[in-house]
Amino acid sequence: MKGIKIDHVSRIFNDNVALADVSLDVKEGEFFSLLGPSGCGKSTLLNIIAGFLEPTDGLVYIGGNNVTDLLPYRRNIGMVFQNYALFPHLTVFENVAYGLKIKKLPRKEIEERVTEALSLVQLSSFAKRRPHQLSGGQQQRVAIARALAIQPSILLLDEPLSNLDAKLRKEMQFELRNIQQRVGITTVLVTHDQEEALSISDRIGILGKGHLQQVGSPLEVYRRPANRFVAEFIGQVNLFEAVAKKDETGIYEALDYQTDENTTLNLDVGNLVIEQKQEKVLLMLRPERIHISKTLVEQRLNSAKVKLQEASYIGNALRLKVVMNKGELSINTPDLMFETLPNIGDEFYVYWDAKDLIPLEEGE
Amino acid sequence: MRKTKKEKQQVFQWLLLIPTVLFFCVFLVLPFVLLIVLSFRDIDSMQNLLDTYSFSHYIEVFTSDIYIDAILSTLGLAAVTTVLCIVFAYPAAYLLVRAPSRRLRALFYILLVSPLLTSVVIRTFAWIVLLAQNGLINDILLKLHIISEPLSLLWNMKAVVIAYVQVMLPFAVLPIATSLSETNPNLRNASMSLGAGRIQSFLKVTLPLTIPGIISGAMIVFSLAAGSYITALLVGGRMQPIFPLSIYQQVMQVFNLPLAAAMSISLVFIVLIFVGILGLILKRWEARMHG
């Protein structure tokens, strides 16, 4: 069991900066996700850890050893690929045994370890099949067994679930986490699926535009995003650009929002002290933190009268888009809020707590 | 309405095929049928065609030591040419597929097919210029004092093999290149992540996955090599025991057309058997990989 240390790693492809000075520590036994939109550099970073790409600058350590100049086949890593990358000419057993045969282990030990790895992913009875005879989920499990059979020091997962359908993906997420916990191996998952990253990881590193935007637990990155990029990438968000009111402390005016003709929306951040580098501050409000009331709210601040513009029902919740005199808000509300679905054009009141307004950095 | 539209479309598609089908019928199927018929016709001692039919020519082909030897050496020649073509074609195909830029790849493709754009005769005469007693290669070797007297490079089987390999190389490169470009690059990465070095990864993953390309190339080269005679005649001379040359002699010198026809049909079927076996292996291998 070993940790990973990324030390000021950069990667430049023909003048394009894919990774800009990324430093990161993945702890022993941790399930770490690299999350970001496509082209953010997450796959580049994973390939650098695996050794398929060389960093333009910086060092990579696995278990305290500098592996930057080590070829991939000398790093003892387990890797699972997006399209499974099972060897089509070999059986399931031969696929899992591949790395062990390369290591020239005695035949008996190979058999034991393959059997063990296959039972770990619950595919013991499929040993004699060929990859094309398996479903996508089964192929993925073989790929995991193959990667773990060599008892690697770390496990790298490159979008391993993105080719599976939604339901199977959920099951596999759970199983992946389960297997990782049982083996206790340091794992790095690359994904663009924020839900996957949130549900599966101990910690998440969010990459955007080649920069590591934030590293934190799922709770931290969702509730306390470091900047605008992270807030907008993870989950839905309402963002207010606001300026402090001169006469009242802790009260901000949301510039692009008006509750009626002449009144801008006033935001009360409570006891929060915002360090102001610029004139404007950026405040975040998650859609599920907004409350709905059909009657007038006795609250001058953090509330508004709104009109329903769009509603989509997703079963357990209702996603609403509402407008006030100027500016719109996204709202997620549990299904039980309305007895029947609201009509477009309905008017009601919304309000929220001061503590739910989170200041954000503008970011790069 | 829709159905008639679809039918119309089908009729149109068949119309488009007609020129090609006609061409193949008139110039390939019909001559082949005539050749089969001819191969069974008896002849008198003056090589005149008689109206009776028998297996006599086939019996002659398969009982004469000269012809059996010629068939065996032709198959040997084809096999050697095929193996050499595959061995030389593989690295070329690799380079072609893995070339770093598109421009470089296009250049390699042009270089690869350029021999096909010159006529057989010109290409073969170039080999004569190179390989002759007073040819370029002997000249250079003599001037460098590597040899004391000229080597006989021309008018033997080696010269035929060299010329064949050069002519037929592109036919081996293209299917292998196609096969290589279809392999998922992640498979190589997966192999390396499991501890296999580059050479091991190639032997255990890339090579087995490109067997279909290798076999396709082998099928083409083998049938071309077993059936060629102009190149063999020009660089090997007419004394080489090559079956297509024997056929040529029967037609042009002995004028025994039915025997030549029987020899041709025999050669076609022998080659078909070998190509068929290769095809069967190919099918088995693909079924193993893709079901």
C-alpha cells in the first residue's frame, strides 16, 4: 500500500498547456477522484502517474519513490481503461493471469491468484469465457480483477464506468468502492461524472483548464467550493455578483437581480465577514437551499416574489426556474412540496437563510 | 407507395452493377469455363483438337515427375516469397500506422504503392540492371574488393524470390497496416501496465491481434506468387522449374493448348486449397476474438 505524490507537474503539448504546475498528495489507501470537464487535463495527469506520458516538468512519487523516469511496466500499477481493454484473443482466466505470467510466477500460484481475483469480482464461473461473450459490466469486472491480480501498489481507473448504462453504472460504483475498501489499495479515479466522484471518493481533486482548482472531501467541494469554476461544475448553482451596502454591514446588493422596478435584491450574509479584494463579491446559493412559500414571507432580506418560468419533474424532486422582476433563480425542491405540479406563471415567494450564501473566489 | 420507391431504388442499384457484372462474365467467367472445357478435350499426335473428352491431360499433369516437381517448387517459391513479404511488410506497416504526422503517413503510402504504378517489365529490367554479372551490385562489390569475381545473382531462383518480394510487398503491407490501425492502443498500454515490456507486449498482444492482417496479406501474396511468370521468366530465365512457366511453354512453344488448360486449372485448384486453408484459419481466429 502506497501513496502518490505529484510534485509541481506540468505538461505542454505543442504549446498547449494541458497541466499547469499541479501538486497533489494522495494518501495511502485513499480513494481519490480526479474530476473535471473533458479537456481539463485529468486524463493527462492519470497517464503521467501511469507512465504513459512524461511530464514536461515536475516529479511523480509512488510510495515515496521517485518514479518520474520509470517506464510504465516498471511501476507496478494496476490500471482499468475506459473501453475495458481486455485482450480479445485470451479467455477471462488468461486475461487475469497475463500480468502474473509476465512475472513468471509458478503455475500453481498463478491459478490461486486468478481464482482469488475472479472471486473478488464475483466472476469465478466465467473463467473460460472470452471477452466478447461477456456483458459490459462483466468485462469491466474482469478488467478490475486483471489489474488487481498483480497486487499493484496503486490502482488507476480511467473513466471505467462511462460506457455502462445509468443503472449498471450505479451498481458498479458501489461495487468498485466496495472492492477498493476490501483490498485497501490507493486508488485514483478519473471521471467527468460529478455524481460518481461525490458518491465514491474519499477526496476529490477538481481540475479545470489545466489547473487543480480544489482538493477536498465530497462535502467540502460541494458545500464550500473554492471558486466559481468548482461551484458551477459541481451541481447546479445560483450566483450573485453583489456589492456591499454602504450603510448596513453584512448586507449586499445583488447587481443583476431586482425584486421590483426600483429595488435590487438584498442579500444578508449574517455574521459572515467577507474579505473583499475587489469591489464586487461573488455569492453562491445552491438551488436546494431555497425555500418556497405560497404566502408572503415576513423577511425583508433574502427573499423575493417570483413567477414560475419552467418546471421539470424528476420523480423525487422538482426542478424549477423562477424569475423575479429581473434575474432568474434555479430551485430544487422535494416532491412533497406541491400536491399537484405548479403551473407555469404561478406566483409565489422564495426565501433562504443567510448561512446558505457562500462567498466564492472568482478563480482562474 | 413507399414499397415501390424502395423497389425502384433496388432496381437502380442493380442497374449500377450491370457493367461490372457483364465485364466479369465476358472476360473472366466465360474464358474460365472455356478453359475448363478445353482442358478435357483430347488431341492427336499433331496437337490437333479432337471431339472426344477425357481426363488424359490431368493424368499427365499429376503423373509426370517434371510437372510434379514444377508444382512443388512453385509452391515452395510462393511460400518463401510469402514468408519474406510478411517479415518485411510488418515493420513497414508498423511505421506506416505509427507515423507521427499525417503528411509523413501520406508520403509512406505513396512510396509504398509507387512500385505498383510502374509496369512489370520495366521494374524487372531494373532488377536485371542491378543484378547482372556486370550490373550495379557486382560492380560496387568488385570495386570495394569485397569479392574477387562477379557473383551470379541473376538467372536463378534467388533472383526470382528477390524480384517477387519487391513486387508483392505492398500487397502484404496494406492488410497488415489496416489490421494494426484497428487495434485499440489501450491494449498495449494495458499490457505495459501489467508489467510487460515493449517487445513482450508486441509479441503477446499486438502480434496476435494482427494475425488477420497477416493471413489476408499471405493469401494475396501466395496466390500472386504461385501464378506469376513474366517476372520469373525475365530474371530467372526460362529454365527455372516454375509451373506457370511450364504452362507458358506449352502454350507458346509446344502449342498443346488442352494440356496447358489442364495445367492452369490444376494450378488454380491447388492454390485455392492453400488459400482456402489460410482463409479457414483466419475465420477461426476471428471467431475466437469476436464471436
